[in-house]
Amino acid sequence: MDVDPDPDLIDPDPLSRKSNLADTAWLDHCREADAFLLDALEMLRSDLNNTAVTASRRKETERVCAGVERIRFIVTSRPVETLVKIANTGHDVWVDQCDEAKRVLESAIDLLEKPNEEDGLELDGIPVRIPQKRARVAQGLRRTRVVVSRITPTEANKNGQDNEENYAESPVKKKPKKRDENETADDEKYVLTYMDIKGLAEPVRIAMLLGNLEFTEVTMSYEELAVARRNTDAPTTLPYGQLPTLAIESDGNKTIFAQSPALLRYVGRKTGLYPLDDWKQLRVDSIDECLNDLRKTFTPLWYKNVLPRDPNTGETNEGTRLTDEQFQSALDAVVKIHLPARLGQIENLLGSDAGSNNDDGQLSAPYVCGNVLTIADISLYVLLDGLEQNAKHKYCAPLSETGAAAEILQSHCPRLKTLYETFRNREDIKKWNQDRWGV
């Protein structure tokens, strides 16, 4: 993708562009930025205890504080990991993530440089002087914006350089922080284990694919899973007696995690597919939770049973098995009530500005958060793809075979239909489906 050079260009290849900036200098820049973010958080949180703060400003301050914490979590508090993340993350995803970080920092600067009174610049006709400490921290956040967003200064673009001198002079000298011993290492390795079907692991696979997070995939048959449940190490290898699991190896130590929604959010945070903004997080999480509620109604259709499999043995309970008549009643209820209701609720959210923070273009763009791809879009795609009548890997075979999902999208959910078709027609998704699933 060709990008015109400009002062706000996000560097898609920081490792090569950084050849003249010593590694220790980059780490110092990140640590200094983290110190400024901590100072900003301290000041903004003190504002919340100020009785002069209006309700609207308090709400904005709380939102910005959450955004600043998110920037620290994904960038400045782990500078070594950040370099690896930038190198491994696709250009478009990283640009979207940086744009959101810049907006948070600009809001923080605005709050620091405005008086606490609502109208802002003058009190009783007398210009307000910003306290020196606030002004210095605001200036520090401008420097932080360079580090966090990987902004290439104008002269650096012209000269094709990214030297130490291209960074603005620090307004305050900060002592570099020592790396916390609990910080994530930059050499993590990932192993995702699941059956050789799409199912609950497919959103995690696709998030890793789109986020360029390299992983090894291990497939397991139902018979092998039954054996694994009986092994003495099952509490470690199968924490909840189920798949998928994600093994994370760092510094020679391996830990295995489970529960597909948690794994998806973790990968989303690692790859920039989970929003920085807390309102957008709510928008994304609400859709994923809605899909979880819908999936619960699939239980009798998956297992022909009121209850799911025993998490210890994998067996179904004979005493709660459905008769053919009960199974058909459950299928009818999902087709006529639950599926149209849940898809309709998601359609309504896509047409609302809930969680948008008034960002331009959200309602006219195809995805849950406008033009920015998130894990919610991935989850919706996987579900709807698996509910296609002719799907090779059906998400819920009895329901898929009715063709109900396609009819609902066509008749009642135009926004959701556009989201699904836009995602499905991405070149990287078509290639993934061909290479991994042969479709």
C-alpha cells in the first residue's frame, strides 16, 4: 500500500528505519514516555477529587485515564516487547492502533492545559495561567506522542532518517525506569490446540493471522482429548477440561491458558485488534457477550442434551438427553426466536453511536468500530460463516442446514450483512480459508 510522506506518517517498518537510533536510546525514549504518562495519570486523577470539576469533564477525565493506562499497557511499560509487536503487526492494524493512541494523548494534553472550570480559557475576563508542572507534563505528552505513535518528523521524512536528534528535546529529564520483573518477555512462543475444525478456536486463529502473531497449531481428535482428560497432568494441560488451549512459552517457562473468549481478548490486546478506548471496548465486548448468549442456545442442538459435556469426562448426561420431539422444539425456538432476536440486537448496535465517542465515519463504515477491525468483527464473521447452509465446517449443523441465518441477514440485518460480506471478501481471509480449510 502506497502512503504519501507526511509529518504524521506511522512508520510501518520501525526496525529498519531505526538503524541510526541506538537500541538503548529507543528504550530510554519509551521509559521516559512512560514516566510522563504516570505523571499525567497522577494529575488527572487528582482533578477527579476537585469539586470545581464539572460532571462532563469528570466523565471525559475518567475516559482519558483509562486510555492512558491502555497506552502504558501496550507500549511504554514494555519497550522491548513493543519493538517486536510493531515488527510483527500488520501495517494497517498498527496504524489504526496508533491513531487511537494519538487521540487519547491529545485529549489528555487538552485536559492538562485547560482550567478546571467549564468554559476554559478565561475566568472573569482574566487569562488563566496553567501551573508550570501541568504545562511541563503536557509538553512531555507531546514528546510521548512521538514515541507512542512512531511519528516521523518532517525533516526525518525528507532526509530518510530517524536519528536521535529528530526527537524533540525533553522538557524534563526523567530517570529511566527499571524493567519490572513481571513484564512480559519479547520472545514469547504460542501453541494453539484444538480439534481440526473451525469451531471456538477459529476467531483466535484469525486474530493471530491478521495480527501477524506467529503461532504453532496442534490438532487433537475427540479420542485424544478423552485420553488427555484422564492424564495426571490434566489440571495443567487442560485447565477447564476443554479445548481450545493456548500455551505461552517465555524464558523457558510454559503456561497453558483456556476459555476461548479470554484467549481472543488476549490476542486482540497483543495485536491491536482490541480497542484502546474504554467505550469502544464496551461496544466490542457487548457484541461478544451477545454471541456467547446465543451460543448457549446451541447446546441442545450440539449435544441433543439439555446440558453440555461433562467437563471432567467429556461424556453427556443420559438423564438429560432430549427426545426427538424435544430436540425439534429446541431447534424451532432457536430458528424462530433466539437467532433473529440476537442478530437483530447486533444490527441495532451497528446502527447506533453507542461507544463511538463521536468518531467520524463509524456509522457509515462496515465494521463494529467503523473502519477499525476488531475481535468483534472476527467473532461475527466466524459465526455467520459457520451458519451458512452450504458451509463445509458448520458451526451448528442442525441450525446451519435450515438456512435461517442467511434469510435473517437478507431481510432484517443489512448492516450485519455488509460487515459479514466485507470481512469474508478480504484477500487475507480468502487465502486463509483456501490454505487452511481448502474452501
